[in-house]
Amino acid sequence: MVDPTSDLGEDVDESNASTCATCGEAIVQLPTHHVVTWIEDGTAQHRHFCSETCHTEFESNSNSNSEN
């Protein structure tokens, strides 16, 4: 996986690019790409999203699953 702190345009191809946690799209030079980070059990965790739409969908699905 590519270092998430590196510039997205730096020699990133689909084979080593991060993928969207919702749709699975390889994130290569997408200006809408963002990373959500959190600490869990003392370890930094992260998820990549290709767009705000995918992030919102992921959060909606996570919230509905936790209510069941």
C-alpha cells in the first residue's frame, strides 16, 4: 500500500493504490479522495474513501448494522 501521507500523484498505479472502503475503486489521483483515521485499542486505524458519497454510504451502513 502507498504511504497515505505521500502526494497522490507520485508514481501510484492501481496495483499499489489504496481502495475505497465502500465501492472498492482504486484511488489513483482522485481529488475527492480522503482518509478517515481513528485510534482503536491503542493503534491508529484508517479507511480510504474515493468520494464524500462513498464515505456517507459507509457511515450509513455502519450505523444501521450497529443498531441491529
